[in-house]
Amino acid sequence: MSLRNVAIIAHVDHGKTTLVDQLFRQSGTFRDNQRVEERAMDSNELEKERGITILAKCTSVEWQDTRINIVDTPGHADFGAEVERILSMVDGVILLVDAAEGPMPQTKFVTGKALGLGLKPIVVVNKIDRPDARAAEVLDEVFELFLNLDASDEQLDFPVLYASGRSGYAGLTDDVREGDLTPLFEKIVEHVPAPGLDETAEFKMLATLLDRDNFLGRILTGRIESGTLKVGDPIKALDVNGNKVEEGRCTKLFAFDGLERVAVEQAKAGDIVAIAGLVKATVSNTIGTPEMTEPLQAREIDPPTLSMTFAVNDSPYAGQDGDKVQSRVIRDRLEREAETNVAIRVSESADRDSFEVAGRGELQLGVLIENMRREGFELSISRPRVLFRDGPDGREEPYESVVVDVDDEFSGTVVEKMAVRKAEMTDMRPSGGGKTRLTFSAPSRGLIGYHGEFLSDTRGTGIMNRVFEKYGPYKGKIEGRQNGVLISMDKGQAVAYALNALEDRGILFISPGEALYAGMVIGENAKPQDLEVNAQKSKQLTNFRSTGKDEGIRLTPPRRMTLEQAIAYIQDDELVEVTPKNVRIRKRYLDTHERKKMARKMEDA
């Protein structure tokens, strides 16, 4: 059976995973009566909840006499490292572009990586049945994007298909509205080259994905670059510098069949397989025969641009919700994450009770924190900080390319707010339907915490997409949050009578009956200063009866923040307390005198 290895890349929400669903159905991977969930490849709990792909995953379908290994990749820029490392496993890419939105920042980022490796693309203009589809203009934009990315003549001669992933059809013209995905299968077989690797040479494979199994231990996934591997063969792992990591034996060998990993007895060059039997080998290590001396070249991954401090939870309610609270347990979990996720770096602080975790963006680190709290961890999280570096002309900071689609009436507000955050507008054009597309080059530092404000400014109709652009000159001080916060003075339960009186002071984050402690942030002050308040104050009871005094208290529903919103909201002197049941905002120093002392120190500095 001939073999094709292909990756599907696209911007978030352009329909990759839905298209893979249809490829499964039409290739006969699923039985007619088999119950299959929508977006079957998004198997992770968080992926199902958020409707986005977070982890790159391998799958395989058979069409006629060809086996097609497909790698589904994340569409969000924060998970770009997942895409970068799997591109070494494939010989071609399917670039999926929305027929209305066209190429977006993440499309540019991933496509640039794929073209740089010499991979030949197949362009699929998806969602062709949208009423606002503009297929011809989108195709021109894709061609322009390829030119900007210095694509070769061979890559510029790409085949184009028009498709609707949800309805399960594709065609060669943009007026197609029925049929199946046969044209896409034919283009993959015709346009993507077979691996063409040497099956007689010594066995070598680059590990690109790492998984764990309770019974088999580590499972390393990658493409066999040369030779043949059988179950029981002795194997060796080398790191990127050629140093031996460990020797062992291949105890289990898996190939991919639809959504399943299937045990096989042997595999040859070009196959994408998963190997069990090693206990130390990790991502970017080369697995090969015991005689191997030279490792395979691993792809360079773009560096992290953002960091947060993960610390032990030291609030008065620590240990009440979670069972994993010690720094030792947190360290082990973070090191395990850094091993499987090459875009994350972990370093220990001097006090050994907190850890610097660097990643690509707020969403990537937010997903890690969310996974940890569901596993029973309790943590204190600091405000995100960008990672500076020393350049030839002094300190440099990361910049992001920001593409914003807003209704025309809100474009002035967005331009004004972005200017305050030291962003420079590089493009402004109408995108049809009464909308404007704005493109900015902005320092990452200025964008921390802006997304919530952006949604408020655009009445929830704006769409913002960001992707790392470059390191550029330091832009100076950028103003943070304009409002102060309301801080609880004491420990105890919130009382409706007290909260009713506090509503005039600002917006509350809590409801009556919630457990509070001194130093916990319970709301946003309407003024720029922080204000300490008593939310436990009860009504004074007397012996006198009076009409009209005991009217029912009606409180405005509190503003509830998600984990990501809380992380984006806090300032440098605040932390987010994360437990399996609660997300609370608190001051770094809970004692009021200590807070004032540290504030004076900062002013003197």
C-alpha cells in the first residue's frame, strides 16, 4: 500500500477538525452505524469545552490503495510549537483558509514554517457555502501571502480546491455545492510526494510527540526516517548533541488507524509510529539502533515570549480544596509539562517555593493552569511578564502582529486604545459587511489584559487575532489598569447588607455567603485608588419595629471572571489564587501594613 504523510494547518476556527471528521466518514474509517462525536480529533476535555484544538494529533485513513497519515494541528498562535515540531513528520501540507475571512496571522506564521521546510501546499478554500464567501479575493490574498513568504516557483504552483468541511464536499470550482471529498483525496495522492526514504539503512526516528500510558510508560511518536523496526529490537536514544540518553528495547510498536493506536509487529521508513520501551527519552531525541552515532537534526522552536510565576498557595484557605499543595509536587508537574511541551520553559526561583514558567502566550499558560487545577493542584499565579532580551541597540521586547475585525463605528475607539498601548497601525481596509480590518504592530506588554476591554468596546462583535512578529526596541512605560480595587479588611463570610452598601463604590466580584479573607480582592473600585472595605458588616438589630426599614436587598449580579480574565486583570502587586473549586484575586501582601511598606519601597526605587 502506498503512503502519504500530510499535515492540516489553518487559523483557529477555519474548520480543520470538522474537515478531518468528514475524511474519516468518507474513507470508511467509521462504520455506518458507529456513534462518533463531532470534531472527533478534539478528544481532550478542555478541547471539547473550548471548541479549539490544543494538541497536535496523528491519525490515519485508507483511500483506495493509499494509506494517508494525517496530522491535525492547533490553529491558535499560543500552541504554535505543536505545529512547528510535527512538520518534520510530513511531506506536504493542506492549508485551509476561510472563504470569508481569508488568511489570518496564524495562517501566515505556520505557512511560513511549512514553506521554509520546502513542503508543497494544497490550498483548500473552506466554508465556500457561507453567504459572505469571497473565494476569488481570498485566493489572491493566499497567493500574495506566499509571495511575501518567499515561496519557490514550485510551491507557488499550488492546486486549489473549494470545499465545505461541514457538508463534506470539495470541487475544483468555487460554484460547487454538492458531492463528496473525492477531489481532495485525489489531490493528496497526486500532489503530496511519497516519503521515499531508505528502508535498508539503519533504523532512525526523531521523537516529536510524547505521551504517557499507565501500563506502558512513555510512548514516543515520530516518523521513521530510515530502516525498519520490529517489536523486541534493541534501541538507543541520543539527544540533539549526540550524547547517549539511554538504551532499551522496543516493547510495543503502534501505528495509527483512524482514532485508534493499533499494535503492529514491524514498521518501515516513512511510517508514523508510536514506540514504548524507553523511560528517559523525550521530544527531539533521536531513537535508533545501538550502533547509531549521529542524531537527526531537530527543528529549532521559536523562543517563549511571556512568563508567569507559579508559587505555593499561601492564603488563609490554602489546602481546603486541593490535595496537591507542596512545592515539590508542583515542581514535578511543571517539569513533566516542559518535557512534553517544547515551547514551555521552567526555572526555579531562589526561594525554591516558586517557579518561573515561560511560554508563548496567556492562553497557553492558562490551559496549563486549568489542567493543573483539575488535577487537584493549588497555586498562586503572578501577572504575566514579557521576556526582554539585549539587542545591539539596547533592551528589546517582543512585538505581535494584531489583526482586528470590527464594525466601522468602533474602529476609532480601537485605534485610540491601541495607540495608548504603544501600537502602530500598519494597515486599515474595509472587509465588507460594514466591517473594517485593522492591522497593528504592538508590543506584547501593551496587549496583556486588553482583550476583555476590547470586547466591551466593540459590544462583543470584534474579533482580534495575535501572533508573535519580532523582537523590537523597548517602547517605554505603558499604563496598566486605570481603576483600583476593593480589598476585604477581614476574614469571614460576605454579608448581603454590607455588599448592598458597597455597590456604590464600584463593581463587585463576589456574592453573599462567600468565604473572604483579609487582603482578598472583592471588587473593582470606581476610582484609581485601592480601597479597604468591610464586607462582613451585619445590620444592627434593635427592639424597635419600623415600617419600610426591612425592605428586601436586591444586589446586582457580581462580575465573574474566568481564569484567563483574572490573570489578565491583575497588576504586579496582585496574585490569582487557583484551586480546584475557586479562582480568587488577592493582594501579594495580605497584611495592610506590609502592603503600604512595600508600596513605599517601590516608589523610592
